[in-house]
Amino acid sequence: MTTNIKFFTWHSCWVAAWLCGLTGLARGQATYVYDASGNPSTINLGGASAPVITTAPRAELISSNSFAMFSVVATGSGLSYHWLSNGIPIVGATGDSLLLGSLPLTGPSFGNFSVIISNAFGSVTSAPAPLWADANGNGIPDWWELQYFHNLNQTALGDYDGDGVDNLDEYLEGTNPTNSLSFDPRLYLKVAGGGGTITVSPDLPYYTLGQLVTLTAVPAAGQGFGGWSGALTGSKATVSLFMNTNETITANFGFPLGMALHNTNLIWTTSGDELWFGQGDVSEDGVSAAQSGAIVSSWSGGTFVGDQTSLQTSFYLAQAQQLGFWWSVSSQPPDGVSFSINSNVVATLSGQSVAWQYLSTNLAPGVYTLTWTYSKGPVDIPSGLAYTDAAWVGDVTLASATPAAPVLGIQATAGNSLLLYWPASPAAFRLQQTGSLSPANWINTTNTVSLITGTNQMLVAPAAQSQFYRLVYP
């Protein structure tokens, strides 16, 4: 009995030793087999295996008086580590990380570092990871900068070849920073106007040249999709494009323009660097108005270039009509909004928080293109004024035009009568009279109107010593 007890004690320690050594082994992986006396006779460690590297050491940079750290992640039980420098074991480097510091930027300390990971079931050696000098601390190894720039004067965020991708990203992505045709294009997306989002497939930080990308504009509840601007145009919600260069694209959301302008009889279009959109936050009637897109002064060819956004409609009038609309602007002069008829500027607005103004004009029969254009730039001048940097147009109407009133002439005739005359016109003006102007009581005259050689003539006999006459339309 004593022998059996000693054996069990020894056997338990043997089992404990194995379990203590198999760090990382899940408890459910060990299977025990017991003899008739209840003592464990065998242990099946079927889940244990040789180490497998899941995250290998990667290249590291080191600057003067700084440090670098290599690390590795592996699976397996009872793992042990030993780091190597250029294939030679480093004394005492037996952890899953290797910290190096205060190294000179030249000499034998540089080279390739690897790690041997082992346990009772085998071992594995990582691929060598280089340690490179970065004397100017810009995150780019010196050898790469010397290869392409022949000096260490470039910055990480600089764009040596002007392709829109900075030097650091060109290094990380393996492209040539001195060749403007060697880069991975970026997609820059913006949302303007009302609420909405853009879905991208595939959604990547950058793309290969020529890669196909699909965009879908998704309006928020109660909003509509107004169209694309920037590198894309059109109003189709789902579009595709090939990434042949860096692209900046804006999805414009908001009310439909016809609804916002209270005129769905006209066809409204918008163009420019950004698009106009319908919204209900700023309006003259407290309901809605069209607002200019959010444009900025852009940098192109080494100088600032002014941007524009336009709202437009075209139509044909078979008869004279009166055009009327409300408009407002909040801008930093000389930025502002202009209104044109058939490319001829009729009026402009500019200034900080300009109050809503009403503009009307008569249009003769013909073909018309009306354009409201908000312009910005080419460069802002700091003024300290608060402004929204936008223009608004609302309540566009077309109604029967009021023709210009002809001149009414009066001539005394025999018998205390008066001859009233005025030029004949297609408009049906009515002659009215009143005996007093305070208050006036205008009534239509009933005398016969005669047309003589292009002139309307009427003979009247005033009933009082004073009588006033006027022409009214209609």
C-alpha cells in the first residue's frame, strides 16, 4: 500500500509537470486513462503540436538615440523563444519581443533579426526582419530615400512627384516617389446638402490603377439624391468608375430643386464644382429654398483658382411674362451670387448676411436661359466677418407680364369736351376716371374708343370742374 501511495504521488507530480510545461494548451485538450485502482495510466495530448507563427516579425526603423522592438506571435504549447541577429543567437534574448536601443546608425548592429520558437513537439524559425536606419526620423528608411532622392532632405508628407500621394505612402505601398505615373490612386468622398451616405464597393484606403469601384448614394429619410459632382456627374444613384487617378466625388442630397423653388413647371439643372440643392433651413417664406453647393478656392497649377456653382433653367415663352424670385447671399466680398438672362448679367448680390430681396423683370416672347451663379475666390482675404459662404434662391414665378403703360394725352375741344388719346398697343388698357384723389374712386369710362391712325381716341365731357383720368391693365 505504501508503494502504491509513493507511485501515485510520483505519478501525480509527473502529470503536473507536463501540465505546467504545456502553457497555452487548452484544458479540454488533455484526455486521461485510469487503471483499475483509479490511477492515471496514460495522458492523450492530442491537441498539442509544434509552434505555428501567426504574426511574424516585421521590418523596423531606428533613429538616433531611439529604440526599435521586434515581436512575434505564435500558437502552440510550452513555447520558448531565442532571437538571432544575422543568424547568430543573441545572449539572453529569450522573450516573444526583442527591444533594441541606443544603437549607432551604422555598423554591425544593423541587419536581419529572426526568432526560433520551439516546444516539445518541434520548432519553427521566422523569416528574417530587417532593422534599418532612419536618421531624419520621417518613418522612411535611409536606403530608400537615397535610392530615389539621393539625399535625406525629403519629409514624410511631402509629395516629390506631385501625384497626390505623399512620400511615406509611396514607400509603404512600394511605388516610385519620383514617377508621377507610379502611385496607388485614392478616392475622396464628400456629402453635401441634406442628409445621406455613400456606400463604396470595394471600400479600400487606396486602389490599384484601373481598378473598378462602385458608388451608391443613399439619401436619408425625407431627402432626395440631387446628383454627383466633382469627378462624376449625373443623377443615377449607383455608378461605377475606373480608378485611373485620384478622384474627389461629392454626393448631393436635399429636396428636389423644383419643390424647393415652388416651381415644378420648369426643368431645373445645376452644375459647377458643387451642386445646388433644396433645403428648408434658410428661406424667405419659412418653407424652403435652393442653396448653392459648398465650394472652396482650389489650388491648381501653383496658384489658387476660383470655384463656381450654378443653378439654371431654360424655357420658351409664347407670350410676355413677368419673372419674379427672392434671393439672398452670405459671402465675403468679392465672392457673391449673380443672376443672368441668356448669359447677360442682370444683377448681383455680395456681402455678409444680405437680407432677402425680391427681383422681378418682364420677359418678352422668346427662348430664355436663367442662371444663378455663386462664385468664390480665387483666394479668401481674412476679414474677421462671419459668413455662411452660400447663396439662396426661392419662390421663382412666371406670371402674365404687366406691359408698360402708354402716355395718356388730353386736349380741349369745343363745347366743354375733352379729347383723350393714347398709343394703341396689343395690351388692353382701360381708361378710368375719378373726381378726387383723396380719396380716389376710380371707375371705368364707358365712352366709345376710336382707333385713328394707330392712336386710341375718346371724347369725354367732364361732369365736374376737376376730373382725373388714368390707364390701367388689364
